[in-house]
Amino acid sequence: MTNGLPRVGDCGARRTIEAGLASRIFPGAVAEAGSSSGVLWRHAVGRLTYDEDAAKVSAATIFDLASLTKVIATATVAMRLVARGVLDLERSVRDYAPGWDAGDRRAVRVRDLLEHSSGLPGWAPLFESCDGREAFARAIAALPLEHAPRSASLYSDLGFIVLGFILEDAGGAPLDEQFDPVAAELGLSGGDVLLYAPPRTWRARIAPTRVDTRRDRLLVGEVDDANAAALGGVAAHAGLFGTAAAVGAFAQRILRALGPANDAPLLVEPAVLRRFLAKSAVPGSSRALGWDTMLPTSSCGARMSPSAFGHTGYSGTSLWIDPARDLYAVLLTNRVYPAGGPGDGIREVRRAFHDEVVAGLAS
């Protein structure tokens, strides 16, 4: 599909992801670009693994979305709870969660968890000693803060784990049950999905992540993140799986909510969405509520407008949305196959991909 973005499809973005494949940055990828009106371009490359007889990646391939969970699932559930009046972002975490009533913790608000400014560490191997929600909640509440709340921004999976527990209590249901109606409202069809814990019968179309030595198997359709796995595969920081087209359908609805028409059906209230997209006032932060915002040095490249927002995922996934250009770009890969590791060239691929998408739109 190359309608509307011929340069993207025939030259720039296609060539970028094919170069990433040739450099073995990932075994397979699906990319999509579009607007509030629909898909403009989509391209699939590679295979599910590096084996020559592995199944080819296609538009129907399902990926572990990793930290895209934070914006597609968690931030969206949070926005809907705010719109319903059952979640107050300005309230203290201690009003919702036990163990947050001493020292600096007393000052941490719900919005600080969304903005990654709570002071919590970024990560800890809690899966080694914790199993299930109560154990995680106690362990995180006992961790010392690394800085005073709102004095700095430190990207924190742990903060989002706590946020997920708050959302479950505020919404009266587990996160996956609160997210299922969001996915249903996207009207997905033809095998496109956004969901936690895909059934085992779908394994043949799921891109593997890595061989997990702790679980002693190749992860296919099981969340790659070990802390999310210890939470049963449903967490606020990771756990969502989906196709590129499903992520694109979500982005289309977000763009519609920000557009002048605000045409129904909308996933979220436009006023609440704009509140979530307002850039943090925390010193040195590029964060909004859940989302990251455009910096010329970030994964979105240098050509998106200052109003762009997005997120990435450790497994090799990304979503960026540029309302000023009425544009979104999705790139899903399984770059962690077979052994994981930081970087591995994916940042350069992301930046070049987004720059070429914008260049293609302008041509």
C-alpha cells in the first residue's frame, strides 16, 4: 500500500527498514503511516526469526508492544477514568495506595507517576522475590526515592506499576478488562488485535522476543518483561500485544480527538486528552502524562513538528503522532530476538524512519 505517500513507500521509509533488516537489527518489522482519515502506507519485511525457514512477517503479525502499553492501554484507561470523575490526578498516591504516607512519599501525586517524576527508581528485579500485586505493591512502597518528587524526571516502570494498581481500584476491574472496551471501540477486523495475553493458538503469527533463561524458553506470545510476567502478564508498564494496523487505528482515533471536527466516535474526551498531552513543568523533562513529547534528538527524528508526541518499547516498537501534520507513524519490530540487549541500532533506524515518513508526506 503506497497511496498518498509514494516517496515513503518507494524510497525513504521502506529503504530504512529494509536496511535495518539487512543489518540484522531485527529479524522482522511492520511499518505503517497514516492520518486521521486512515492508512496511507504499510510495509512488512523479514521473518519471525533469523531462520531461513521461519514464517514471513506480514501485516497480520502480532508483536509484543512492550512500553507502548503505557500510552495505548494505561494512559487511555487513565484518561477515561478522569473523564468519569473517579480518578483525580492531583490527589496524593497515599490516598490510593498503602505505604505512601511517610517522608518524601507523602508528596507524590498520581500525575507524578504518569510524568515519571515521582522519584522512584526506574527499574528493579522485583520478579526475583515478588509474585502478584500485593507483593509488588509492598516492595515498591519500601524502595527509597532517588530524588524529591517533581525535582527531576526519571523514566520509571515501577511508577507505572503502582499507577496500574491505582487504576484497577479506581475503575473497579483489572487493567485488561478496562482496556478491552477501548480495543473493541476501534472496530478492529481482519485479524488485527490489541490485547493482553494472546491465546496460545495464535503463536504461529506472533513475533518471538527472546530466549528467557529464567523461564527456560523462547518467549512467543508471553510478555517479555519479567516484572510484567510476575504480575500475570497484565501490567501498566508492559504486557500489551498487537498488530501495526491496530496500533494505527488507535493513532487515528487520537488524531480525530485532536482535530477541529472532533468527530464521533472518540476514544477519549478531547479536553482530557489535551490535558494529558501538556508538557511537564518538571525541570529537564520532555514528558507529558504518559506520553513523551518531541525533541529533535529523540526517537521521532528531527522533522516532526513541536506538537508531536509518542513512545517507544524495549522490544523494538514505537508510535509517534504529529497532530500539526495530521500524521502518525508506527514501527513494530522484534529487535530483542534472540537474546535482547540495549540499543543494537534500533534508535538510528527509528530516527531515520520517522524523518523519511515526514519527508514523504511533504513530497
